Amino acid sequence: MATFDDSWSLDREIVLTKVYNHPREKVFAAWMDPAALAVWYGPAGLSIETHEADIRQGGRWHFDMVGAFEGKPQRFANLMEFIEIVPNERIVANYGTPDPQDPDRFRMTITFDSQGDGKTVLTLRQLHPNRERRQVVIGFGAVEYGLQTLEGLVRWLER
């Protein structure tokens, strides 16, 4: 299983940023609500089936992404373990599969910054176990799928 220390290496990092036309309290709340997450989270074409949702520091969100992917029905098991949650500011989680020995687990940090105009800048950082794994996930489209996820949040916020 991947371990994370206090170092943050750019050759292991993926960063996605999105500006939302909503206050950070509303954007943050969408990450804390399991029912909301099941609607907006994940790449286009995949839906969320939640098995467990204890979204708090020390809690876990165990879910599957399900749907047609690359032309065939797929099911992807996911697990987020919440390390730190600072309301309206930051979420830190380890993210991978439910396998406790998942060697590809990565650290995800999401920050919520208010702009003077009432908008929110969301920055999602992923720290992968090594540079090779970072290249693998970039290669299979993780950046594009991450951006699709952040766009799903736009649609949910504007409903």
C-alpha cells in the first residue's frame, strides 16, 4: 500500500482547478453530502452506487462507478478515506480501491478558496505513489475524467 509523508513531489502530482460561480460554503457542502456526491461525482457516462458513506474526518466513502466505459459495461470499485476535513477550506483523503494493500492508492487534497466576487476556486491535487503511476493515470485519461467530474459539480450547483 502506498504511504505518504510530508513531501510533495511535482513529478508525482496532478492538479485540477475550477472556478465556480457559487460561494465556497455551497461548493464545500456538495462534497459533504453523500446524496449530492452520488449525483454529480465521476466521469460522464458513469453513475455512482454507494456502499458506505461516512463523510467526516476519519470516515470513508466506499462506492462503485458503474456504466458504459470504453464501449462496454464497467464497474470500478473506489474508496476514499478522509484524513482531514476543515469545513469550507480543505478535504484530504487517501483514494484508491477497497483493497487495503492497493499499491496505487493516492493522496487527494481539495481546497476551496473564496474570490472577492463571491466565486470559489476549487483546487484538486493528487499525489501518486511514484512518477510512473502518475504517468499511467495521465495516460488513461485521469485528467480529462477529473475535469468531467468538476463539470458535473457545476451542473449540480446550477440546478
